Amino acid sequence: MDLTAGNVTVRTDVAGSAARVGHRLTIGVDDWSATVDMVRGKPKAVSFRAALGSLQVRSGSGGVTPLTAVDKQVIKRNATKTLQVGEYPEVTFGSETVTVDGSRVDVSGALTIHGVTLGLDATLTLDGTRVTGSIPVRQTDFGIRPYSLMLGQLKVADEVVVDLDLELPD
């Protein structure tokens, strides 16, 4: 079954000696898709893709000043450069194992970001027709140098968190 309803967001934090002036961001992924193969009513395989060109800054907290519409455009442009979206336009995941125990869904598989494929183990929650979970990802593991400015005194923290809130069709 194809999943098309729900939200995929990325939460960032700030690091460096000037971290207090930076914004912790929530970035939405507008273009994504997921497929779940079901066997006897239980998920047995999962695949996922997200188009990095569809990232949109939803909100920012912290920082010295409120996040403006211009700030959001600059952040998107910087993220596009940092992620090298022209060369690596998508993030993909393909499961190797899916285990369901009540509402707990353990998924293991291969995550590809920035042309680097690594194993990923994630635990999701299945509540009726809703699948939710938060998955930490370390950018440097995938060869991404987190965005920084002010000679590294302000930078995006290496670990970002991908939040999934997906709806299974009836």
C-alpha cells in the first residue's frame, strides 16, 4: 500500500559557542512517498523516499530575533547547498526486516543520504491507522558537513531528528 497522507519533518538544533543566537528549526518535507507491503494484515517491508528540493522551513525557536520569511528563504538556500541537492536530490530507505509486536514496529534497513548508504534501525509506533516515530540521524555519518557560520561559532548540530507521522489507508 502507498502512503501519501501525513507529515515528515526534520528538527535541527544549534551548536557552537554562539549557539544561543541561532534558531532551532522545524523543516517540512513536502515531497515524499512511502510504500508498505502487508502480509496477513501486518507490515513486512517498507520503502521511503524524500525529495530534498521540497524542504520548507516551518518554524524556528530560540535565536536573538524572530525568524522572518527572508530568513526562511536563506536557510532553504543554505540547506540546498549543504546537502548538495543538485547531485543528491533524494533520501531513500528500504527495509530488510520489519517486526511488529503490538503497537511497536521495529524496522531495519538501508538508508541512503548524500550518496552514502548505511544501516538504520528504527522503532515506530502503530496506533490504528497512524504510524509515528522520531529517528535521529548524524549528518557527518553521511559525509555532510553541517552548515556553520561565524568561523564555526554558530552551526547546525550534527544530529538532526526526522519525525514521521504517517497515515495508513483503510
